[in-house]
Amino acid sequence: MRPVSPQDQVIYENGPINGTTDAWTINFGYVVSDNLTANSTVTSFDFGAWEFPGDVLTSVDWSITSDPNGGTVYGSGTASGNNLTDQFISSSQFGFDIDKISVSGLNVSTGSGTFYLNLQNAVVPTGNPVFWDENSGIGCNSPGCPSQAYESSVGTIPSEAFDVVGGPGPPPPPPCFQADGILQIIHDFTSSDGGPAGVTVDKAGNLYGVSGGGDYGAGMAYRVAPRGGDWLFTPLYSFLGDDSGGGPSPVIVGPDGALYGTATGGLKTCGQNGNSYCGLVFRLRPPPFACAAIFCDWKEDVLYRFTGTTDGSGPGGLSFDSAGNLYGLASGVIVFKLTPSPGGWTEQSLYTFTDWPPNSLVAGNDGNLYGTTYTGGESGYGTIFQLVPSGGGWTRNILYNFQGTQNDGSAPGNLHQDSFGNLHGTSYYYIDCGDGYSMVFQLSPSNGGWLFGAFGLNHYGPNYTWINEFTADAAGNTYFPFSHYHLEQQWGLIYDWSEIGGSGWFTFDWFVPRYGPLAVDSSHLYGTTPDCGKYSRGTLWSVPR
């Protein structure tokens, strides 16, 4: 695993190593702090050191804070081993060795502003003092230099020799989502359309989705179809909001070209007092007769109304298998199957989780079911599971136990399967205090077992970065909007990563992200935003693949 980032570079340079003026002790309880300006993720730093002849630094404690050795701590640690190098440069007239110390392997998000690099507890095998070279800022080249420096027992001192390396930080968020030559808005939602919540695409390239509007305010299904060089938006069905359904989930396209989804409504036998709707599964399809008008409403069929008993309630997470059977989750723990028949659809509860509830489910192309659990497993950080038909029932196999490390993260979800049988999804690596970043993983069948690989997205801090949604096409190419949350603001990027751990890093454009399914066809990726657009009610956007 490695965090993904653009090429690192020197982001603050306080001048060259001097070795002839003075130096300040960074062990025996003394702390030296120098400030720097940054808008980036700090990945390494160098500093000049005075050491007694023959000494080699083996470790040093460092921190990056908002004040001299205090305030907000953005990152801290002990540099040693492979993360610390000591390079001899010359001998001074005072009899000391002048060395360049390099500390690497950092991933500290500072945001934009002035911060302090603090050094202390430097260790050499002889136990001798170690000093940070003073250069008074002569020869510094960065905005804001020379550094303002402090020593823990003295106070203000002249600045020291050091360089800080990192990747570029987040640019300021745009005032609102805008199209450009790459990313295009193909529909601006109005107040009557309601807020969009992702899209799906059929084989003909038509886009379908649901929104919060409609004639009755209970939700609406729509189609956006290519027409020449433009797109035609068509409302298909307005939900009534009663027992026939309302508040629809994002739809999927079935093998018959109809739209399938879940909604509230159905039987009013759930809830504490048995007076709440249990939920239903619906199908939307064109009317069976020729339409005399330009636009004709589609017809809703309720395929199954949940009872809140052994079949559960609150269905979601629908997925078709190759035979046309529909699978999903109810009550967060029950895996159900809907089988089409001439007399309607038959519901069957296949498996009930009694330990860790699943948060995603996929009907695999091998006849098995696959999914993820947000928690649980050997270490409690979540699992990828497989459900296999066995003896009239289903047997669960745990394919991978997440460890919550930088190599895999935790809380997996958004599971997809490509045509090769590889499973793709997302997880999250938590650092501390709400700081962390999302990861993308791939689990591949290999020699009768499964091979796991993942990579992480560098985060800008404080706060965190997050993948709102994720999709993979049949060839295994993966696409995801990447959101950055900082100082109560939110914005993001769209990325295409064509191969796990590969070199397919592409930035399309800044956009305001949105939770909701993405759609991908042979030429474009599609998604929605919650606001902005011509009417400030959201957009449907596309980017070329």
C-alpha cells in the first residue's frame, strides 16, 4: 500500500547548512522549534546537525505543531531505522562533524498557514550531545523565511538549517460546481425535479435515476437520453407516497430493461406499535400499449411487500444474477431472493447474519453471493464474505479480514465485481481525531485462494478525505469521486485508477461530490451533485473515460 500523491517537492527551504556559526542542543531535554509556511502534506524533512567526531544519529523525536512545541499537533513521531539517514558533509573549525540528517516516511497534513517543526531527544550511541545547525536564515529561498526559532530554555533564537518536502495541498474550493472542456453538465435539476441521488445506465446509453421531487413530493424516477449532440430529460414516474411506495432508493436496470428499486410503503405492520410501513421492492416499465402523447408515464409494479417478520423490513442493496433472480438485504441482516414466475415474484430468505451485519451485497457471476461487513472479523475492522449454496441452504466463507492498517484500512463497502471475478471496494484508514483517508481495494481469485491489494489516497488535513461512491466496469477499471472535508467545507476530485497499484492517476476536474451511484459506459463516467447548476438544485455530470 502507498498513499497516492503527485510528485513531492521542497515546500519550505530555510537555507543551506552553515556549520560555522553556532548550533543548539536537541537532546538532554532541550527542544528547538523553527516555523515554516505550508499548504501541503509533509512527507520528509532534512536538517543540519553538529555531532562529535564519529557519532552517527540513530533516532530523533520530531513533531509539527501550530505553536513552538505546543498547540495543535498535526503529526509527531520518532525517526529511526530506514526512516532516518545521517550523511557526513565536512568537519568544522570547532572540531565537530557537520552532517545532513534526513527524516522520511511522514504523511502529515497541515493545511495552509504557519507551523512549527520541533526536534528533541536526539540519540547517538555514545550518548553525546547533538546540535541543530544555526544558519540565521542566510540563503533561505521560501516565502516567509527566515524561520522564527525558539529554544525551550532560552526563548527566541536565530533560525536553523532545514528543508521540508511534501506534496501540494488542496486548492481553495470552487464557489460552485462548473462545467469545463472535460467535465460537462448534461442536466440541471429544478425545484420540481428534486435532489438527485446518483444514476445508472442501460445498454443503449440511456441514464436513469431517482430524485426527491415528483408530482406528489414523494420521489420521482427519470431518464436522460442522448439525442444527437444533446440530452433529453424525461420524468418517468411520480411515486404516490402511500402503500405503493415513496422515497425510492437509486434504481438498477434489470435484464428486461425495466428499472428495479426499493421504497418505503407496502404493509403497515412494522415499527414499535406496528403502524409503520415495512418497505417494498418495485419495478418500473413503459406502458404495454402505444403512447399517444410524447411522454407517457411508466407503470409501477410492486414485486414484494415485506411483513417485518421472518422476511424483515427496510429492503435495499439490490443485485441481479445471470438467471434474472433479484437479491437484496432486509433489516440489515437478512439476505433475500426474489424469483420471477408466471404468477408473480416469490420471496425467499436465504441467510440471516447473527454477528456482523452486512453493508453491501453483490450477486457474483459464479452463482455465489459476495458482500462486506462494516465491522467484525478477526480484528473487528470488517470482512469480505462469500455466501455459497450448500445442501438447500447457504454457507458463509470469510474471504478477507481487515486489520485496520495502512495496508488495508477498515469499514469496507461499495463492493463491485468485474467480469474476471475480481472484487473491488473501498475502506478507510483512520489516523486520529477524525483524520484519515479512504482506500480502494481489490480481492482477486488466485490458485484456489484470494489475493488482496489496496492503495490509499493522500489526505489533506486536518480533517479527512473520503470516497463518496465507487464503481468498476466489466474490465476491472475503477472510478471514484474523492471528497475533501476541511474547515466545514467540502469539495473533491474524480479519479480513474485503471489497475490497483498501477500508474493510472488522472484528475478530471474539481467538483462538489455527492453520495449516490455512479454509472459508466464505454466512453463516459456519469454522476450527480447535490447542488449548484443553473437552478442551484443539483446537476447530472459526465466525464470522458
